[in-house]
Amino acid sequence: MQDPEREIASVALLLTASDSPDVQKSAFEKYVARDVGFKHPLCYVPPSRDSRETLLGIYQWYRVMSPKIVGKVRSVGKSLNLMLSPCTWCFNLETVYDEGNHTLLLDMVQKFHIRISPFKPAWSRLLVRITLTEISGLYYISFQEDFYHPEDFARLLVPMLAPAILFAQTGASVASNVYASIAQILGFWRPAGKETVLPDTGLYDGNKTD
């Protein structure tokens, strides 16, 4: 890539949503570093010589599980819709580029449907952090990390579990407050109840929240 912020949307589509395994493989060879690393809730590829082939195999299996894809990409400053094939999987994408650290953040919303799954696909969100390496003026993907909230990851596999996970998370929040109140009655981490002067951080003035 010569301009990662502008090109990453198209590159992401080529890597994940190509209509041909040959196009996908060529995209990996063109845009992904040979020693790429990858981290995901279900798998990890440590950076090593020819680890790109291992990551390609993961992406190929990804397409075997969900072979028909539509990609909808919304990048910074513009909208782009690309029709690749009949839809059983699709995603929206927004990018943030930290040029100084050669890092891209992709905020993705996807709908993924496993080929044999009887469940209706549901939208799920993930954050992808991509580290780039520069070689002779061109940028290559050298590390990728995929981050999901538990309920969003559940939507990929068993969508009906997502409400139960959210309910459990809400219950944990309520329980945390109950436990904190009990602990404070026992003398643990109890505020003194008097006004405390905070150090001047320069972020805001007094109690202003705007």
C-alpha cells in the first residue's frame, strides 16, 4: 500500500471478501508481510518466517464456512459500497490511521453466517488493530489483532446467546455495586465524605462537563 488510510478498505475486502481464492491469495502476497502475526479470540499466529501462509489458511477456512459475501465499506471521508456476491455475510468499516506509529484501527460491523448454521445471522461489531511495516516506500500488514465484546462474538456463532450475555453483564454490574456497599460498611475503600481538591490537570474547570 502506498496510502494505507485510503487503500485499507479495498485491501480488507480483497483479503476477506474476494470472489476467487486466487484473488485472495494474490492479495495476501501483495499486502501482507511474510512474517505477519495474528491474534483473535479463537486463534493465534505468532510472527515467524512464512507465517503468512498460516494466516492465509485461516482466511481460506473463513470463506469455506461462509462462502457468499457482500462488502459494504465506509472509510474516513467517503462511503463506498462494493457488491461481490449474493449476501450471507457483510460488514461496514470505519478507519483511523495513526501515521506516526504505522497503526490502523478498523471499527467493523459484520454479519457472518456459518454455512450449516440454522440460526439467522445477526450484526456484530469488532475492533481490528493493524500494525504496518514499511519497505521501500510501501506498507504491508505485519500484525493484526481482532477484539470482540463477548456478546458480539456470540452473535457470530449463536446469535440467541447475546441477550443472555448482556443480561449476565448487567447483573454483574448490579452485584458489583451491592458488594461495594457491603465492603464500605465494613470499612473497605470508603470515601471520607468531604470535598477533595483535585490537582489541576488543565482538562476542565471545576464541575464543568463540557
